[in-house]
Amino acid sequence: MTIQIADAILHIDETLDKWQRDILDDHMRLNDGVISSGYNHDNPHLMIIQYNPEHTDPVHFIHMVERHGYHTQRIG
């Protein structure tokens, strides 16, 4: 059985402190289908998410970030 893996890159408009990024990252990883998530160390506005497209999609990630009170858009 082959698991498909897709990537999504979100640009978060706000400048988040490390603890805010950590909370958002922890909550993202709790989603069914999310394999990994994290931030670009050189540009912490970019959140990178690897996921199984059979279980979730980037629109769900955008809504999750917005539920945390932040603004985001998919750039990749």
C-alpha cells in the first residue's frame, strides 16, 4: 500500500513568537492526514505541511490558522 504525500506552504501574515508558532504547529499535527509540519528557519512566516491528500487538504489548514486568529494564504 502506497501512501501519497503532498506538501503545502502557507504564508502567515502576522509575526508570531516562537511559542505561538509551536502551538499552531502542535495543533496542525493533530489533524488526521498531517504527516509533518514546521517552519522555515530563515523565514518563520512560512509554515510547511506534509499531508496525505486522501485525508485532508490545504483549505483545512488555512481554516485552522484562521481559527487561531491569524491571516494566511497558500503559496505552494
